Amino acid sequence: MILIIDENSIDTRLDIFLSELYDGISRSKIQNAIKSGKVTVNGEEKKASYSLKIDDRIEFENLTPEKVISLEPENIPLEIVWEDENMAVVNKPSGMLTHPTFIETSGTLVNALLYKYGENLSDTNGEFRRGIVHRLDRNTSGLIMIAKNNQTHEYLANLIKEHNLTKKYHAVLKGFYPNETDIISEPIGRNNVNPKKMAVRPDGKPSLTKLRVLEHFGNEATYVELTLVTGRTHQIRVHTSYKNHPVYNDTMYGAGEGKVKTQEQVLQSFYLKFAKPFSSQIIELETEPDEKLTKVLNYFRNRRV
């Protein structure tokens, strides 16, 4: 298996990166595999604590040899919001993994993309991430860009790296957010206690989120629009939790389970604006609130009537 490190994974420890792929396998087993030379980075053996850099090439054999890992195309319906010969924008539903792990190899966006596009997907980031330029968390819905070839993948990755595209999210936050507009500029890095989580920490990567309040629901909740200037892992969830107003139902980052039951965080990537690959044409896309967001908004709005 070969994987190429993109901006989402830089500065992540090698063992933590692999533990996220092999969700359910102990970190000690992964560390032992690294020590025994089953994992190389750019053709060299590295320590488990090695900090990954962009474009690092990780090669490793399957760490679960008792299982045959195969990635099959699956006829899963996709909502294609926009596409041309080089790329597509898909509206990913909540509950769907963006790409497989070694534990979950079916039902993901990549499985669906393989069925629809076959070999017409970039493989810059390896077979498990065919076409995937950036990710959305499993329980975050919304617009995600897909590259149909490696040249387009590089183009879109550079847009993200240089902050030359606009990504906006809708979310319901817990409690009454006190500022009508806010700029949250706090560095984000790995959580020291739980490596699957992120946290605001002084040695983290610079991270910037712009927030605008759309609607207050008393002291219970606030409907907001969030613009990502940077795109760190779990950025919105970490920043809003740091401000003591975590995303509604985000149990990982402290919201707890709200009165309206949903599949974890009420967060949707609803808006994308970018320059069409190899063209000066500006593409601007927006999607309606999904079922989960609509359910929570209706609940709070109906209570005010």
C-alpha cells in the first residue's frame, strides 16, 4: 500500500496517522510494525514519532494479514452538484466516510465514486483516496470536491494550500453565542490525551475561522455561518468548543447529546467558490440545509411560536 501525505496530515506522527487508517488496531501493534521495518517513508525506515511532511510517500504492507483488503465499486447514489471533464462537486450525506480505512472498506464516498467514474479518478493520494482532494468528517455533510485526474488534483490542492477558494459551513452551536461576528484565530494540534482528537495548543498550526451569527434560540442554541480561512482537521469543531459553544450534538468535543437527537454534530459544508480548473471561470455553489440541520432548526423555531 502506498499513500502520499497531503496538507491535512502534515505534522502528524507516523504511528498516529496509521492508527487512524487502522481504526480498532492498538497503537502499540502499529508501533511494533514500524520498528520492524514494515513501514517506510520515502524509502527509509522512520521512528513511530516521525512528523509527516507534505508529499511524504508512505509504503507499508497490510498490518492485518489475516484479512484480505479489497476496495470494491459500489452502486451508492451520489448527488452531483456540479461537474466538468476534470472534476466534480458532490453533496456528501452525514454518516458517510469520505474514504475507507482498513477496518471499514465499504459504504464510503470512494466506493461510490469508483462505481460512477471507474479509473477516471486521481490516485495522487493512493488507492484508498481515489479522487479525494479534501475531506469531510463522517458526520459532517455537504460539498466536497473530487478530482478526475492527477493534474486537476494538484490544481485543487494548490487552491486549498494557497487559500484561493472559499468554503462556508452552517452549524448550530450549543448556547447563546455572544458576538454577532467573530474571528477565531487559535493554533490547532493533536490532543495530548486522545490522539484521535485535535485541540487548541500553543505549538499547533495557525488556524483561522470566521463566524457570523444567523439566528439565536434563546440561551439554548445559536445558528451560525462559518468561513474556513485555513482547513485544519476538525477545525470548526475545535474552535467552537474552545469558545465554549461546541457544535450541537458533537459529543467528541463537549456538546453532549442535545434535546434534538441527531447523528452527532449538526454541521454542513453548504458553500464553495473556486476558479474552474485551467480556466478563469469562477464556480459558485450552494446547497440547501440537509435533513439533520433542518430538523434541529425547525425544533427551535417552532418552540418560539
